[in-house]
Amino acid sequence: MKKYRLFFIVILLGFSSHLFAEKLTMIGVVDLTKIVSNYFKDSAAWREIDTLTQKVEDTTNAKLTEIQNLQAKKIDAENKGDQTLALQLDNEIVKDKQYLQEYHKIMSDRISKKKENLLTSSGFSKQIIDAIGFIAEDQGFSIVLRKKDPNILYYSYDVDITDKVIDRLMKVK
């Protein structure tokens, strides 16, 4: 009788552990910005973003150089005792710094919106979603979340399927 009871318990434990294993949910995360920048970098839309980013960087560097030159002139004016010129230059420096801050904020927002629009455009989105779906089904992921989701408090790099999605997009290209 003990043999049958032990055999029954072993069978029951094996069966219940199989049921628990079936309920395991695998979750993956993807970095959409990385996908777009790696896969779609040759697209016209991405080149436009790159061009705009470069223009902002060039304009910012030029304005910083201009501010540095004004600061050097201000120091020179102060050393010569020309307080009126030093004050005028100081006012120009303040205005240029304010302009630079506003310019950088506006252009950064514009670039971010262009990137977001690219991520949500129907053609790009469909390709990305199809690739994510393929990888999720192929690798057994039940849920795939966006990496930059503010509700994700922690994730292991093992669940990041971004590179697999990029590889899939390259194969289907």
C-alpha cells in the first residue's frame, strides 16, 4: 500500500510541476530608439533627423565660440578700465547664453518629436511590430514591453530582445 501511495505522490508532484511550468510567463523588453537608429538609419527620415542634429550641434558650437570671444573682449575691456564696454559686452553675453539655452531646448524638442513620429509612423511601426511578434513567438515571450516605459522598475538584460529584433529586420529586408 505504501508503494502505491508513494508512486501516486511522485506522479502527482511530477504532474503539478508540469502545470506550474506551463504557467511561466516570459517577458521581453525592446529599445525602440535603438531599433530605429540601427535598422532605419539609412532611411530618408532618419537622415533628416541626423542632419538636423548636426545643424544644432554646429550652431551650438558656433554660438559657444562667439560667447567665448565676447568673454575675452570683456576681460580685455575690464583690464583697460573701460567699464562701459565691459557692461555692454556682459549684456551681450547674457543675451547670447539665454538665446543658446532657448535654441537648444526648442531644437532638442523638435528632434525628439521627429524621432517619436518616426517610431509611430505606420510603415515603420508595422515592420517593427511584425519583427517583435516573430521574435516573441519564436523565443516564447508572452509579453514584450518598451524599455523606456516609466513603469518598468527593473529588468534583466537577458530579457532585452532588441538586438534579435534588429537581426530579424535585417533578414526580412
